[in-house]
Amino acid sequence: MKTYAPHKSKYVKLYTDAQRMRRDATAWTTVQGILAPAQFLVFLVSLALVLRFLLTGLGYEAATLSILVKTGFLYLIMITGAIWEKVVFDQYLFAPAFFWEDVFSFAVIALHTGYVWALLTNALPPAGLMVLALVAYATYVINAGQFLLKLRAARLQAGEAA
């Protein structure tokens, strides 16, 4: 499904009426609404710790722990997001309305998981791990932007329906 296009006056609905009702009725919408900003807060703290380590060489353990916490939040939001998609769109992932967000989410997860693997296997030195974390974080920011655009489209759709 296509979403809001700024240059067009009309757009294809992100949700059917039935999907919007399921979205509004499920507790998973609230779960996602809590986890997304919590993950972003963890990301900001972790980003500061990673940058501190890269700039000063201090705080490797704190930065590492923060990346692992951020990765845990990512896994949690991906699992609960898949459940949300199942409730709303009747499929766990790759619902047409969120197809590209889900595709990119897998790149984000792959990079975070790559960090965990590299940490556990000592495949990279500390600075290399932190650079990998920054790459994973850059993809996370892009993916978060995708979801924010989708949220905006849903709000625009709701405004037109009212």
C-alpha cells in the first residue's frame, strides 16, 4: 500500500477501517508506543557512551553494556512488532503497509547481531566493535525515521477520516 505523498492531494489508505479498529483495540499498539521511545532513549545514552569511548578511550565496559541493552530493546521491539502486525494485518511480518520498514529492520538486526557475535568471539578489537555499533546505530536511525513517517501518514489518514 502506498502512504501519504506530500505532492499529491489523495493517497491510498495505510489501514483499512477494520485494520485501524484492530490497531486501536490491541494492547500491542500501546506496547510499541512505550518501547519505541524507550529504545530511543537507550540509543541516545549508548551513543554518548560509544562516542566517549572512541574519543577518550574511557568507559569501554559501560559502552559495551549499553550496546547490549540497546540490542535487547531492538529484539524486544521486533518481536512485539511482529505480534502487532499479526493482530493488525494478519501476518507476522512484511505486511504490505510496512514491507520496507520490515526489510530495513532486518538490516538493523543483522548489524546489531553482528556486533554481539563479534563481541563474543573477539572478532574485532574494542574500537572496531564501537565502529560496528555506530554503523548499526546509523541504520537504526534510518529505520526509526521510516516508522516516524509511517506514523505521520497514519495520523494524516485519521485526520481525513474525521
